[in-house]
Amino acid sequence: MADTAEMVWLDALEAEDSGDRAGALEAAKSVVEMDPKHTDGWMGVARWSLPPESKGRQQMPDLSQAAKSMAALRNVVELDPEPFDPWKLGGVLLIDHLGMLEQGLAWWQQRREFAPYEVAPIIEQIGILVRMGLYDECATLLEQLYSEGMETTSSEQLAQMEAVNRMVSRAAKMEEDEIFRPQNPKHPRWKIIGNMKKRKPISPTFFLITFVAPIVFLLGTVVMTMVGGTTWGFLLVFVFILACFMTITRLASGLLHKLNRHALDLDRAIDYETTSGKVCIPEEIRYSKLYNAMISNRMPALAERLELIVEGGDKLQIRWKPELPEIKALENSSEESEEWWSDSEELEPLDD
């Protein structure tokens, strides 16, 4: 009797349990070839296309692995949009590993159309818009994030909402004089980046050691001299130093971002190149000490894709603007959600 898709899927699970990840992937591919609507099979292809953990650490995928996993995930969410994990993995692949910020915005917009009152997709979209310097759109989404009816079921989600609010405020304040637009080759920020292309960004650890720690040490020494002669005095000094460290670190974070603005600007230019598929970074800056430092912080798949974009050599037009989903409150009913999914594209074929 011929194997069914379910039987082959069981073989895939057994292969995974035995540590045969390659065998599990091949079995999962067979499952979706036999049954293109097998959601678990597509999720298996997505997961097993990515590298396994090695010595307890997750290995980063290359460009081919990330692209194949993303293609499978599109089929997963089309077949069953309810679970959040496939959406989360797809967002990480699109944004962090492939650098496709425009598609990342669209990806999370699709999730919002299915689940309009979830806070996580809005938080993800705000993070993308901040990276692109689109602060007006951020403000619109922040209003929606705190609007009545949004789901905030955990303290972790509330903390994420506050964190993203501070992130937008800090980024907008840093660029209140002028917002860097990398597609404009005559933007004055390019000259500043060029002048500082031999300087790596200051690391948070170095900043803490050279700036925050000395201030805390001096304040702690003064307080120790005043009240540190007793057990309660030592306890008071400890609490004071801890509070000072936390407060000064938070207050000084804006200074660190200003000192590193040239690096953050170049980071945005890299994002614009990877999301548009065209180049905008001047040749005298590319492969400089600063550029190499920023690329070293990126995922291998993104660096690989960026090299292909550079080899293509297509110039980013000065009038280029990112394609953004319509930023508005969603009032979808369940029937509208079903209609959206019924109108979606056909499943993507499996491509080896």
C-alpha cells in the first residue's frame, strides 16, 4: 500500500527525534508534495531548512536557507494564520536575516488584518519604521497601540509597549534637527559619515566603563565618606550606587546614541539597500572600517544578500520611497478575515 502524507509525516518526526535533520527535511518535502495543504509539513520544511543548534547555540542560516524557510512559512500562515510562532519566525527571517524591511511591514500587516487587536504586530511595525526614520507613521501606530480594545494580557507586553514608546521618543529626538535620508547622495549626513568612516561605533560596554562607572564611583565615594561608617550606612551606600548606576545609564543612553549617530546613519543606509535591492552608500565609505564594523553585526544571510546587491550596482533613485501598508485602525470582522484569506495567492511551489 502506498504511503500517505500522514505516514510520511510520522517518518519525518521520527527522523527528527533520532537526530537525522536532513532526513526529516526530505520527508517533510515529500509530505507537502503529496499534500500541498499539509500545514505541519510546511512548518517542518521551514524549521528544518534552518541550521540546527550546535553546542547549545543556534547557528545562523545562510541566504539560501533563510529564503527557503521563508517561502515555506508563507504557505504555513496562508493555510493556518492562527498560530503566532510562524509569524514571529517569518518576521525575524525577513527583517534580521534578509533585510527586507518593506516586506516585513507587509508581513506584519497581514497578521494585523487577521488579528487586528494584537499588540505584537504593531510593536514589530514600529520597530521597522524607526529603523527607516519614518517617525510620523510611528506616531500613528503608537496611538493605535494604546487605543481602547487592544490586547494587553501580560506584564511582558506592557513592558514591550513602554520600551517601544521610549525607543521612538529617543530616536525622534536624536534626529529632531534633520532626518537622514540615505537615498539622497547630497544629504549633509553623508559628509559626516565620510569624515568618521575610520571610527568604529562606541560599544555600550566601553561607554559604561569609561563614562558611567567613573561617575557612579565618585558619587559612591562621597556617600561612603558621609554615611558609610555603620552596617546600615554600607547598605544605604549599596542601594545608592545601584540606583545611581541605573539612573545614569538610562540618562546617558541618549548621549551614546548621539556619539554613535554616524554609525546608526550608516546602518539605516544598509537597511535601505537591502530593502530596495539597490545601492546608495558611496564607494569611499563602503568597506571602510566603519562599514565593516556595521556589517559584522549583521546576520550572514543579510551580508551575503548585500554583496549580491552591490555586485548588481543598480543605483537607488533620489525620489525612492518605501512602499508602506496603509496605516489605519482595522475593524475587521471574522467574515472579512475569512474573505482576505480566500483571496490570497496560491501556495508557493517547493523550490529546491
